[in-house]
Amino acid sequence: SRILVTGANGFLGAHIVKEALDNGYIVRGTVRSAAKADELKKVFPSEKFETVIVPDLIAGDYTEALKDVTALIHSASPFAVEVNDPKKDFLDPAIDGTLNVLRAAHAAGIKRIIVTSTVGTVLSQPELMSVDYTYGSDDWLPLTYEQAASGTLPGFVVYLASKKYAELAAWDFAKEHPEIDLTVINPTVIYGPVIHPISSLKSLNASNTIIYSLINGSKAIPPDTVPVFCDVVSTAQIHVKALESKATYGKRVIFTKGPGTVYQMLQIIAKARPELADRLSPIPEADPLAGKPFSKFDTSIAVDVLGVKGLDLEETVLQTVDSLLELEKKL
Ligand code: NDP
């Protein structure tokens, strides 16, 4: 059967496309321009891969995109750490963009819908990770829409709020239209190999940029804001396996493999890739998070129901580093 994947040319989106093609689906992906469609067709030359151009998440017309489609994976959403205009940059495309594609899918008679959210929407505790607490599907980020729209918060926080209100909009829509079987995926920070088209490492996706900043010679030590990770291939597998899993209907699927602090990542790279020593960021004397409680997450649906265990931190970091080094050579 044919599925529609929005944001097909993004870091995660491209892995979802690959996973779905590998599992026998015909995949149609939305991108914003003809040039992006051409680039993506080079990544997926299969005749089972189609592209459709939807230039605008909020006002875009999905009639053509949804023709002969049986399920939707909505993954497109702005993800960056810089914000100029909270509404225009994050909140509107996330929330109204989700509602726009969900309305179109409903009008087209599509019942199965998967929406990519983030673990950030379950971070209900003010201490975020440093708390002896297990986050689960009843937890919600306490931030209000008004706070997010106020223009006083850092970009990353506004991004998390945009995902919270987009996710809530999707759940409300599914409640109003009970014939829709909605599943939401809530992954932690995703790292892994880049297979989507990028023209420069300056336009690398936001999460992999954290790892790149450790090896690009900038000697940066990014803050451990949300130091829990998962790998991109497993995250894509969760999206695709969920398509056929009734047990995930109406569920939030939280996914993480556990802590991934900057300190741990630097240790891994220093040990396994000694040739990068000159360009590696300095390893702090101790992990700033050592000795503090580290929150846990209820990943039972992803792990037990869908059977996706995820790669460990070492494998995830090294696959990412090697992919970024390859890209450096190519670009
Ligand atoms: P990318 O930035 O690599 O991909 C984002 C995708 O969404 C791209 O296809 C992009 O299109 C599209 N998009 C972004 N903004 C708009 C817009 N205003 N209008 C139309 N399309 C837009 O990010 P990721 O792959 O990392 O993120 C994919 C999804 O996963 C998002 O929903 C994100 O919130 C979620 N997520 C990501 C995590 C991570 O650590 N990476 C963690 C948890 C959740 P274009 O290329 O044209 O800009």
C-alpha cells in the first residue's frame, strides 16, 4: 500500500522513507520545492518512491499528495535552536501545519495517522533530566502557549512548546473524529547517519549538529539540555512498524536508549577515533551530570510492543561521527 510521509527530505524523514521502502510500501514524500524533490529522488531512485511538492505546511493543498494513500506519517516540523518570531518560525507551522494535513487526510478518508512529536512534550518536571522520576504518556510539558509566543524564551524551548501544542492539536482532532487511529511518536534527541540531501554541513539538522560541534574543531561544549538519545534508524523503524500495529492506536510512543551526555560522547569519540584528537572539544574533568539522579522514560510500547530496542550510545555516536566525516569529504 501507499503511504504519505511529510518532510521526506529531513534527517528523520529520509530514514522513514528508507525504512518504509525496505518494508515494501510505496512511499510518497512531500517536499517544499521541485529542486528538493529532484535531490531526494537521487537518494531514492526506486520507482516505488514518489515526490509531491507542498510548498507551505499551513496553507498547502494535499489533495494530490493524498490520492490513493492509505496512511499518513506527518514528520515535517521546523526544528532549530534559533528563533526570531516564535509564532511564524515554530508555533504556526507546527500546530496549523499539523491540523492542515490532518484535516486533508480525514477529508481523503485516511484513517491511519502517525505524527512525529518529541520527548520534550512529556517533560513535566522542572528539573528535566536531573530528577528521580519516570516520564510516561500522562506527562506534559507545563509551558503555556502564551509563554511560548511571548518572545522571551530561547528557541529550543519555543520549539518544544510548538511540538506540545501540535501534538495536543492532533489528539484533539482525533478525538473529534474517532474513526481516525492516531499514534504519536515521542523520540529523544536523535543522532545517526545522514542520508538526506544536504548542501553544506552548515545546514546539518539540529540534533546531529550537537555531535558535529564536538569534532569540527570549534572546541564547543554544548549544554546538556536534554541529554537523552536514540538512533535515527530505530526511530524510523518505530514509525513504520507502528503503521501496522493496532496496539499503538491512541498511544504516545516514547523512545530513548537512555542518557547521552556531552561528556559521555566525548569519551567515546576520544577512545574510538584517536585521529580526531586535534579537533575534538576538550573533555571536561568530570561529567557535570555525574552523581545527580537521571530521569527514566517508559519506553514499553517501543521496546516491548514494537520490538525496537535501539542502538547503544557508542554505536550511535560513532555511526554519526563517521557519517559526518564522510560528508565533510563530499561537500
Ligand atoms: P530536519 O530539520 O532535518 O527536517 C525537518 C523536515 O520538516 C524537513 O523536511 C523540512 O523541510 C520540513 N519543514 C521544516 N519546517 C517546515 C516548514 N515551515 N514548512 C514545511 N516544511 C518544513 O529535522 P529532523 O529530521 O530532526 O526532524 C523531523 C521531525 O522529528 C520533526 O517533527 C521534529 O520535531 C522531530 N524530532 C526530531 C528530533 C531530533 O533530535 N532530530 C527529536 C525528536 C523529534 P525543508 O528541508 O524544506 O526545510
